[in-house]
Amino acid sequence: MKQEINPKETNRAYAFEMWLNAPMPMVTLVKTLNVSRLLRLGRKHDIKFNTLMCWCIGKTASETKEFYLLPENGKLYRYDSIAINVVVRNRKGGINSCDIPFSNDIQQFNRDYLQSTAKVAEQCQSSFLEGYMIVGTSAMIQTELDCITNQYTDKFLNPMVMWGKYRKGWLKTTLPVSFQFHHVMMDGGDAARFLEALQKTIEKI
């Protein structure tokens, strides 16, 4: 569910005034994460790496207050639920979008992830959820990537986390992630704290 709110009654009033109509209000931060634990858990519990990444992103976002505010059509909205969007390769070789509601229960999230993405891949139709704060993700696992800068469009101002192929080392496996967000939603320091919190979520999952 989302509700329109008065920006002046939030701590984002200045950012709303400064950045709402900026020609390029999106900001991208990049951080390399240690994802060794996700690989071990994925093998042990037979859960895909990308599913675990998406759960960790949803878990961290759900505990970060900035993720519940988003500008849209010149207004500011507050959400009370979070969902993760993934890009699905369909059976025809194209791609579709799929929204998956976040659940603190990782097994429930895994079931929703598998069922929803399989349906989208088979039907070749995108699946969207209404009333959720959508956190976008994009995994380009064909190659190792240092950084990803997504296109900016006023049709999608939501935060987005993107990554390529993880990098296996002798002692740990790492993954550079790019985090893109709207400046009205949060400041750079807030985004940096989100990335730090994401690493902690991965470590204690």
C-alpha cells in the first residue's frame, strides 16, 4: 500500500525541492561485497545464489527507513511493503520483469521466487505488484563486471541493485554491486550505510 504524503513534513523536504526536477537525479554507488557465505548456504540448502542475494537486499531494505519513500509524478509517497523485481529470461529468448513480495521467511521467499519467475518465463509476460515499494535488481552473470550504470527514465525512479558474475578467490568470493537511487529518496551517506548493512545481512543470514 502507498500513501501520498507532504514532503515538508518529512526529513526529505530539502531534497525534494532540490532534486525532484533535476535532469539527472539518480546517483550510483559501487561496493565490493564478500559473498562467500551465500555460496556455502546456497549449496547446503539448494537455493540459487541470485535468490539469496535478492533476499538479503529485501531484508536490508525492509530495515532501512529511506526505502519506504519515493517521488512519483511530482508527489512523494510512503509505502508499507517491499517487493523485489528481477529480470527473467523467457522461453522465447527475450526478457520480462517479475515482482516478488519480500518475506522475512527465506524459504517462503524462495518458493515465491521460483514459482513467480517460472510462470513469467513460461508465459513470456511481465508480472507486477501494485502498492509495493519495488527494489529493482539486475544480474548479468555472463561476465565479471566492475560497475553498472543503469539508464535513467522518469518511468522508473525506484532503487536498483545490479551485479555481474561473482569472483572466486583463494580465501573468499567477492561481488561488486552497483546501487542506483533517486536523490529525493536518500542521500549518499544513507546509500553507503545501506551497502554496509547489506554486507552485514549477508554475513549473518
